[in-house]
Amino acid sequence: MSDENKDYQKAESGQPLALEKRDRAEDGRRFSPSTGRNMHVVRDVFLANMPTVGHVLEVASGTGEHGAHITDAAPDLIWTYSDIDAASQDSQRAWRDTAAHDRLRGPLTLDTTHDAWAESEGPFDGLFCANMIHIAPFAAAQGLIAGAGRLLRQGGRLMLYGPFARHREIAPSNARFSLDLQRRHPQWGVRDLDLDILPLADGAGLQLSGVTAMPANNLSVVFEKD
């Protein structure tokens, strides 16, 4: 039987890290087609809703493009990459090393399914996580939200980006995507912002600050620590 994920970057476990092909430059930087399509609008929402001065930790930084793009537009922002995957970390180092400034840090090795992840890091002014919680066990989302409550300064903010359902209502394209994710791994799937994520945020001392509709039926969701 053929491997439907054979052309995708994989973790050591063999699971795909992203459901798309990623190009790699000679300097080691990887480029995600989906990030290339959305990084400008994600940057604009970040700049309008998240801290632009201080220190942001990105969880599951992937190729590293978002951090490089956002810090180019926010000259007072320090950004730390993190990931559990060595190949992704190599790309993040390449973006760090080719940046025109020294405000890209890391990458750290962080797994939000582990208790007390990043225990020795922070506090942070912001946390950013794009396109992770649906391509991971729900424990990753639980750990991410709990960690945000622990690692953010008072008034600090967490931004999530990706597909979501709302009160069990889901866009047809996201419903098809979720079924495909669950076919690939039974613990993956598009999460319900209101039923799955908001209760976690409430338990972590995070209040919903805003929800922004994004292209391709995605959302940017921002929480603030009490």
C-alpha cells in the first residue's frame, strides 16, 4: 500500500508534521505554502491584538516563517521559537541566523503534552501557536492552555490560529478536513472553540479577548491573562 504522506516532512514517529510539501532553501530555511498564503493577514491580526513590545514564545513554530515575518514588523519584540521536531528546529535556526536582527531566539524543545513544559522559561508577554491543536492529541491543547496560564505575565496574551468549530457548527471545508485528520490519526481533529477550548481557558485564568475571521474558514483567537 502506498504512503499518502511520503512527500511530507515527518517526525521521528513517522507521523507527518504538516499535511503539505515544504520547500527548503540552500540556507536551510523551509517554506510552508499555507503560511505563505496567510502570513501577512496573521501578522496584521497579531500586531493589532498582541504585545508588540516584550517577549513572545511561539509554540510549535514549524518552518519559523511567522516569527521572522512578525518581528520584521515589530522592532521592539523578542521572539523565541520552539518545537519537538529536529527538522523544524533546523529551519527555525536558519530563519534566526539569516534575520536582519538579533531578536529571534531558540529554538526550545517543548512538548505541551508534558506537565510543566517550559517550567524554567518565562514569564512571557505573549504566546503564539498556529495550526497545532488540530494536528495533535487534545492533550496538546490542554497543556498549551494550562501552560499559558502559568507562563504569561498578568495582562499577557495568547493567540491561536487555525480552523475551529463554534458550538458544534463547522464550515463544510473544515468538517471534511477534520474527518481526514481523524482518519490519519484518531486523536486529531478540528476543535470546538466554545465547547473544547474556552473551558480550558477559563480554568487557566484566561479571558477571551477577541475572535477574528481569517481566510479559508480559519480563526485567530486571542486570550488575555487576568
